[in-house]
Amino acid sequence: MEDRKDMSERQRYFKELRQQQYNRKDFYAQQILEIKQLLESNEKEIRYNEGWIEFHEKSIEGHRQQIEEISHFDEKKEQKHKLKFHIEQIESHHKKNIAYHNKETSALKKEIQLFEEGIVRCEEQINYLQNKATENTRN
């Protein structure tokens, strides 16, 4: 009688531990989904800023060409001002945004990897606990 009570308590104990691992695994999976959304958002921001850089680079080419072709001082001055604006936008805005989002992307990928490893560990623990529960019923 005492053995059955002890066996029942161990079964309950293994079941509780398995449930904790399932809960943990579900939490990790949910976190991965949320992080992947953040990753997608950051990658979108990178592409957005790359598009702006492309626009500014084309504008720079156009302004440089006009500076060479224009002989009127005020028009040339205006083109140089526009050229400076596009260069500053690339250097002080878009490249910095891309660098920021690249850092975020790198960190998010590491987080995903950690949570994926956590899921694997949970599955290993679940299997271990299942085997222990099965052994417990045989003894």
C-alpha cells in the first residue's frame, strides 16, 4: 500500500515537472514569434533607409552634374547647398539608422537562437521526465 502511494506521488511529481517544461516551451515559442516580428520590423527599416540612400545618391549625382554645367554663381551655390543636404542626410541620418537597426537585428537573432535552444532543452527534459514516469510505473 505504501509503495502505491509513493508511486502515485512520484507520478504526480513527474507530471507536474513535465507541465512546467511544457509551459516553459510554450513561453519560448511565443517569445520567438514576438521577436521575429521585431526582426521583420527592423529589417523593413533597414530596407527603407537603404531606399532613401539610393534616392540621395542619385540626387547627389544630379547636383554634381549641374554644378559642372551651370555657370551662374547663385545657381551653382544653390546646387552645392542641395548637394550638401543629400550628403548630410546619408551620413548623419540614414547610415546611422541602418547601423542602429543592424545592431537590433543582430541582437534579436541571438535571442531567437537562445529561445530555440531553450525549446530543445525543454523537449529533452520532457522526454527524460516521461521516461522516469514510465520507469516508475514498472517498478
